[in-house]
Amino acid sequence: MVLEIVQIPASDMENFSYLLYCPATKEAAAIDPSMYPERLLAKAQDLGVRVSLLLNTHGHRDHVAGNDTVIKATGAKLAAHPLEVSQPDIGLEEGSTLTIGNGQVDVLLTPGHTPGSLVFKTQRQLVTGDTLFVSRCGRADLPGSNVTDLYHSLQRLKALPEHYAVYPGHDYGPQPVSTIAWELQHNDYLKCPDLESFIRLRMG
């Protein structure tokens, strides 16, 4: 079953939150509710879906500020990397899988922006948090960031099938959604031929 995804502007910092849901069962996961979780909850109500999981790509406040509101409203189980969120109901790591209705989400550990940054992968979609943006990538100069790890995480993402849609954590690019193919053509961070050139570009 192919999961459907809805992108929701969720803060004054250009954050996106997401609803990932199974159209057959109407079971959904909320991702990164950010500063305006009521928008995500309203969209879930409009679609008639039941939010059973709350996923976080990483633990920065602009992504997790709405967690408690969503959990209180839905009873969803919180799933995140333990380095990012204290005592999640479901600890996620490389290779974890989550079931949403008749669909599956695979968890990729993509450190760099933060040590426990995650990307959520379905059959055709990538929710990339602050690891990969449309035409850009996440910062690597914050506490806990590691520019070498970020480079290797991006190398991993750029090797995925080119048809995959990229759903980023912020609206920082020329369009809200892209594909791996588009990023390979237009994202200077993915075009860097080696680690040294990436460090110069990202940290310069």
C-alpha cells in the first residue's frame, strides 16, 4: 500500500510538518508538529484520519514544540531517536520500521545536523527533516553537529532511486518539494566531488 503524504506549513520559521497516512485504513503518523500543531490536527480531522504515531526527525525545538499538544489530542505514541527526544515511546534507530495501516516506513539514521537525525522513507517518499532541503542541506555549525557525518549522510541519500520525492523540514528552496533527481541537478551540496569541497561550501 502506497502511503499518502500531506505537507503543512507549521511555523514562522518556515517549518513543514507532515501527515503520512494509509488511504485504506485512515491510520496516520504525524511528523514534526513544530510551533503550530493545531494546523496538523485540523488537517487530520479534515481528512478523517486517526493519528496513532508521532514521529520526530530530530529534537530541535522548532520541530518538536508541538509534540505534547498532538499526543494529548490523539494519544499517539512518540517515535524518535533516543539521542534526540528523551524517553520516546518507540526508540528509533537505523533499520527500524514502522507500520501505518497497510503501509511501511523505513527509518534511516542520517547524522550530521544532529547526532540522531532521521529520514523517514516510504515506497516513494523521503521526509528528510533538516538533513536535506530543496537545493540546500542542514547546518553543521550547531552544538552536536558534525559536518563529516552530514556529508556521508547526504552521499547516502543521493544514491537512492531518483524518483523518490523529497519532503524537507523547512521551506528554504525554490519549491516546497523536489525529487532526488532534481537535487542531483540543482543542489550544490550534493554536487561536491569530495568531503573537502563539501566542508568548504558548508562551513565557509
